[in-house]
Amino acid sequence: MGDRKRMNIEGDRLSSLPDDLIHKILSFVSIKSAVETSVLSPRWRYIWTSMPYLNFSTNDFPRMLYKFSTFVEHVLSGRDNQIKVSSVDLTFIGTVRQKFVTRIMKYAFSHNVQQLNITCLSAKMLDTTRFHSRSLKHFTLTGSSHKLTCRSPTTWKMQALATLNLYCVTLHDANTDKCVGFFSTYANLKDLTIKNCKMEGGLDGFNICHAGLTSLTLEDGPEDVNVNVDTPQLKNLNIKQWRRIHLISTPNLSSLHYKYLSYN
């Protein structure tokens, strides 16, 4: 009896927390788990509808992608449209229709999302030319076996972007002008991380050229492409297992960490 009473008290304490704190707690679980809390009590019934953090993953619906699609539609249609979306985390395993992915992206961008994490652990199914947002500040894109290719960086309209992380994707830069690199169009970019990415560049290699970039991390780079780094405001440069650095122009560099282990 005592244990049951103590559990009720603890439950009441959690329910008495303000919505924003409950939202923060629920941000560490998937949106599916957040929606499931609606059965706990009347207090929790609509908590999920004002969640500013949306974590969608096909892992929550193994071998039932049609249920995943239905669930996402339920969340987007039932959510309070007056509430901005702070962050979106998308994880896809298996074949998901591009139209469905675009639906989620448009919703996030129309609600002023500031942080977006996309993980595609299957064949290419993401149209990377559709990244158009004035509010997005932090973007992480993770692929699998370099199947996901970013071919047209100039079509990424992300004026506020400050942090960009690219993992295991293919970056194709057809521009032969060294002063116009893959990332030069993102005026507010400060922090760039490229890890285990395949790079396709022009005759002189792949160019990382940016006037305002202050932090750059290059890890597990390709063996067959030269990389030219021209970043006059760069303060911090981290290079790990990246052999083909052809040219580095960083006059204001204050911190350099370099590590390369040869296994030959």
C-alpha cells in the first residue's frame, strides 16, 4: 500500500511540471513514445500536440513502413500548428517515398525549424535539392555507404545555417573556380564537419572555400581526391585520418589538431 501511494505521489509530481519542462524530457525519446503518454491521464492527453521536438524513426515500426507513414500523418495533422518546431530528427531504414519525406520537410521548414538531423540508412531516397529554410541553423546529414549524393549545393537555400555536419555522403562539386567552393553560399556558416565522405571535384580537387568559417573538422577522408582549404577566418582545424590535403590557406588559425595513422 505504501509503495502504491509513493508511486502516485511521484506521478503527480511529474504531471505538475510545466509543459516546457515535460517537452524537454520527452525530447529524449521518439515522438511515438511521446504520443503514447496521452493515455496516462487527462493532463497528458494533449502534451504531445505542442511538442517543439519531433523525433521520427522507422525503427519504431519495423517491417511496417505503411504504419510509419500513417503515424507521421497523424502527428502532423494533430499537432498544434501555432507552435514552432525547434528540432526535427528523422531516421529512415528501408524504402520511403520521396513525396512522404518532402511532406515532413515542408512541415518542419514552414514551422521555423532551427535544428534538423536526417539519417538515411538505406538506398538513396532523399532529394537534397529541396532544403530551403530561412530559420535552420544546425543541420546534420548522415548517409550509408555514400549512396546519398549532394550534387547541387547552390540550390540549398539556408541563409541562417551556422553548423553543418556531413557523414558518409557523396559530395559532388562541379565548380572549377577555387573561390567558389561547395559551402561558400552559406554566408553564416561557422562550424563544418565532414566525416567519411566521398568527394567528387573538378580538375584541381574538392574546394572548401568560405570567408567566415571558424571551425573545420575533416575525418576519414578519401584517398583519391585532393582537398583545397581556403578559409581566412578559420580558428580551429581538426584533421584525422585525412591524407589528401593539397592546399591550406588559413592565416588566422589558432588551433590545429592533426592525426594520421598509416596501416601499410
